Amino acid sequence: MKVFILLAAVVATTLAAFDFRPEDLTVQVENGPSANIFEIIGKLIEIGLPVACGPDVAALLELLNLPQEFMGIINMAKGIVCGGF
């Protein structure tokens, strides 16, 4: 039990040390548009889970040849939205 309390205290201290800002969740491509993960999640939910989580969207994204920064944030958003789908 003491180990659990100590581990919980370490985790709480570590999480308190991190400060997430909105700009941490935004990708800006040089001389291009920016993308916010919350906007992408909203769009994925808007088009519907069967479409957003299906293989067609993944194939379309590959065809678009987007910068790695965008692909990373899109894949993160898809992981959040399509987690158990």
C-alpha cells in the first residue's frame, strides 16, 4: 500500500510539472496553414465514424502526400476518435 501511495504521489507531481498549452496541440507548416487537433477531431466526428475510421480515408490521406507534421496530428486524432472502432 505504501508503494501505491508513493507511486501515486510521483505521478501526480510529474503531471503537475507538465503544462499543456493550446499551441502544443497545433501544427504549423512553414508558409502554410495550421491544424489544431481539436478541429481535426471535430471533422472526423462530423463525417461519421464508419467513414473516418474506414480504409478509404486512410488511402485518401496517403494519396494527398501531406507533410509529416500533418500526418502525425491526423493519425493522433484518428487514434483518439477511432480507438475502439
